[in-house]
Amino acid sequence: MEHSVAASAPLAGAIVERAFLGILADAFWRHRLLHAMAAAALLLASAVGWHTGNMRDFGVLEEYAEYLFIAFWICGSAFALGTLLHLALVQRDTEPLHTFLKSLGRFFGDAERIANSLNGLGAGLAFISAIGVLKGAIAILSPFAWDKAWLRPTASCISVEPRTNGCGLSSSRRLH
């Protein structure tokens, strides 16, 4: 039992886990500029949010991640079914399930691809959070020039027609 497959499985799992963590750390180091920009955007968003009161909402990110997972699940299932049917019906493979699982293993067994994907997903979520705060703070920090232009009447926008102001806006849509 000492040298059996059952005894070595946890050890093999630990070795693979440590190896993947090393690959993940290498990918993080390789994409350090991307992560630095994402961290800087989050810091800027935190400072702007503290100043304006428009703070990050991680609930939105959680909901986005859930919908992203559901979309990946649906698209992955449809792709897998299509590939399996293509192997069985079009290519007339003698063992379509074996061929499909072997190609699936090669795809998901590529630790570099998985590590790069996780790094990109993490940086993307950080950017989404930062942009959500910064986009909401634009009007607070620097109102648009046309916001002020809509608020003051001009001589060319005076109309004798009761329902419009002469500039094409009805009185119900005009900013007060």
C-alpha cells in the first residue's frame, strides 16, 4: 500500500497545487504592469469616492461575476455539445467521447493559459470597479459645460408657441 496509486494521490495533488501556484505567481509577475495600473485605478477611485461620496459597490461585481459564470457555463456547454456532435456525426470518430475528453484535458490542463486567464480576470474586475466609481463622479467633480448652458435662457430660445421654448425642447423636458 505504501507505493500504490492510492497512497501517492494526495502527494501528487500537493505537487501539482504547488506547481500551479508557482505558475500563477510567475504570471502575476509577468503581468505586474497591468496589476499596477489596476491597483492605481482602484486607489484613485477610492480617493475620488471618499471625496464625492460615490464609493465602490462590490455587490455589482459579485453579480457581474455570477452572470459571467452562467454565461461561460452555457457557452461552454453548447460548445462541448457541438464539438462532441461534430466528432460523432461529421468526422465519424470511432471514440468521439474519448477524443473530446482528451482535447478538453489538453485545453484545461494548460496551466499557463489558466494562470494568465485568472490574472486577466482579476485585473479586469479591478478596472470595472474603478471605472464604475470614476464614471459616476464625473458630473460631481466637473459638471459638463452644456449642463450650465441648458440652465440659462438665451434670446434665441424665446418662442411664442406655448408648448416649446424655441430651441426645440418642450417645456416639460426643459431643465429648471
